[in-house]
Amino acid sequence: MLKILNIAGARPNFMKVAPIYAEMKRRAAEFEPMIVHTGQHYDAAMSDAFFDDLGMPKPDIYLGVGSGSHAVQTAKIMTEFEPVVLEHKPDWVLVVGDVNSTIACALVCAKLGIKIAHVEAGLRSWDRGMPEEINRILTDSISDLLFTTSQDADENLRQEGIPAERVRFVGNVMIDSLLEHLKIAENSKVRTDLGIVEGAYAVMTLHRPSNVDERDVFGGILDALLSVAERLPIIFPVHPRTRAKIEEFGFLGRIAASNIKLIEPLGYLDFMRLYSGARLVLTDSGGLQEETTVLGIPCLTLRHNTERPITIEMGTNVLVGTDPDKIKQAAKNVLENPVVAETKIPPLWDGKAAGRICDELIGFA
Ligand code: UD1
């Protein structure tokens, strides 16, 4: 029987932890799983809504750390998490993705000699200006078992000197959640409520500090969006960080006069219903590059790099950076060409990754 603490901290963690936790619960003779929520994301819309939609129980342990600078947030998570590990003495702590909660909890365990499993290991943007890249590199270097979503990640880990015995290519748990909930999401009324129909709107998400924290960069992206919105409405669920910047930079007036509709962050199912019917997605999210790949929806990624190159090689993703003309041109290309019917799905993005992760944990000597 393996006692496992599963760490969930921020919005993109929840849909990765959910299928793993559910699988461990199903295999009750082999696993004793618990959920630890660090509280990195704490708004109802950024956290509770996801637990509800994903059918996850309330976390067993809530650390309630909240926001802060990177150092403050990371340090708070470590300070709060250490006594939890000491009390529960887990066999494994399982961390997912690349947020501050991921590295903070992994670092606590490395020092206490508790085994760490990292789900979504080996992704690299090669951009150390991105806080997530630092979190990825450090977490991978101290993990005992590294679960990868694609084989390019295995190669990245090999180049960093991580022994192959520790690396397991298991596929993508985020896609486990997507495939499990796609049908259920059809019950969402989000399209009706917004007055939009399938294939006749675009969806936008933007939250990376590099895109929203500087007025010129965000302003340039907004110029491009205003132009795209002349052709089709853009629905833009706004992350709290981005909302604050829109207000600070005085962008609200231009947006209100356009065909861009700002809405509150959506829950998992409503958001799935929204992007799954979009003609085009514009984003700087990591997960959305993968979700649109599986669904065959054109995705323009407003970044200069991606740690998920397979979404470009096999999927529908195009890196467009933040230059307004490039964004406009790429959107024009998508809108003036028919949607490609054939969708290629990367290997092992098949809805069964959580099962493979559990098998590997049990089999690991
Ligand atoms: C974090 C992750 C990022 C992920 C993103 C998804 C890190 C380094 N970054 O970035 O990889 O893509 O989550 O959303 O871990 N805030 C609220 N309510 C909340 C959470 C945040 O109002 O529930 C506001 C606060 O003002 C906070 C700001 O958003 O300061 C940023 O939150 P933070 O958790 O620091 O990073 P994210 O930008 O959300």
C-alpha cells in the first residue's frame, strides 16, 4: 500500500491531479491517496469551481498560502508543507506541472528524503526568463520518478543527465481529463448565455507576466485582437492578473467599444464547452496548446517559444509571438482557410495516462 500526497496548487494543476487521484482511489488495495491544496490559487473561480467540475473531493489538507512575490509564495508553501510531510510520512509526494507549488513541495521532500514523482517532466521552453522554466528544471533535477507526456521531453532529460531508469513516458493526464469530460461539458449553457454559435467566434486567454505586465507588449497584443475582432467576436475569460493590468493601463474603453467580450474566468466544463466550439483560439497558456491539438482547433500561441513542441509538429498550434502584424496575419491565414478535418493525436494522449502512472509507481523498485 503506497501512501501518496498529491499536490494541487494552481488552476492548471487541478485537471492533472484529478484523474490520478481518481485512479488511485479506484485501486484502493494499492494506494492511499490524499490531496494537498497549497492555496496558490484561492479565488472560487480559479480553484473551487475546478474541484466541483472535476468531481474531486475537498482537499484533505489546505495550506492557504495565497499570493505573494515568487520568493514569498515559494517560501510560504515550503514552510506550511514541511510539517504535513513530517506528520503523514508519505511513501511518495506527487507533483504536477511547473507552478511555484510544484517546486516548493518537491524541494521540501528532497531535503526530507521523501520520494518525489513529477508528472509532466522534461518540458523545456529554453527560456529562463520564464518562472515556470526554472520550476521545471529544478523539479526534474530532484525528482525520483519523472513522468513525461512526449518523447522530446525524454530527450531533454537525457541531455540534462537524468538517468533513463528514472524517466517514464506515460502520456498526458491533462488529456485524460479532457476526454473524460468532453461529453459532460455539452450540458454547459455557456454558448447560449454568451449568444454565440459553434465555429463563429474566437477564444482568447492571456496571463503570462511577459505578455501582460508591460503596457507596450499588452497594448500591441490588444491592437491585434481589435483587428481580429472585426472579423469575428472574441470571448476573453480574464485571469485576475490580466484584469488588474487592463484596468491599470486604461484599456477598458477600447475593449468595451469592440467585439471583444471580457468575462470572468470560467470553470473547467464551461471553458471546455467554450474552446471546443471555437473557430480559433489565441492564447499564452500551456495546457490550451495541448487541448486544441487533440480537438483539432486552430491555436495561435502568443509567445516566442513553447515547451510543448509536439503541439506544433503534430497539432494545430502555431507560435506567433507578440508582434501585432504577425498575430493579425496568422489569424487571417486561419480564417481564410478551411479547418483541416484530419486531427493527429500525439502518442499516448489517449485518456489512459493516469493508469500508467499508477502502474509505474507500484512497479518502481
Ligand atoms: C500561475 C503559474 C502559471 C500558470 C498560472 C495559471 C507560477 C509561477 N505560475 O501563474 O504557470 O500558468 O498560474 O493561472 O506558479 N490571483 C488572484 N486569485 C487567485 C490567484 C491569483 O487574484 O486565485 C492574482 C493575484 O493578484 C496574484 C496574481 O493573480 O498575485 C498572480 O497569481 P500567481 O499564483 O502568483 O501566478 P499566476 O500568474 O496565476
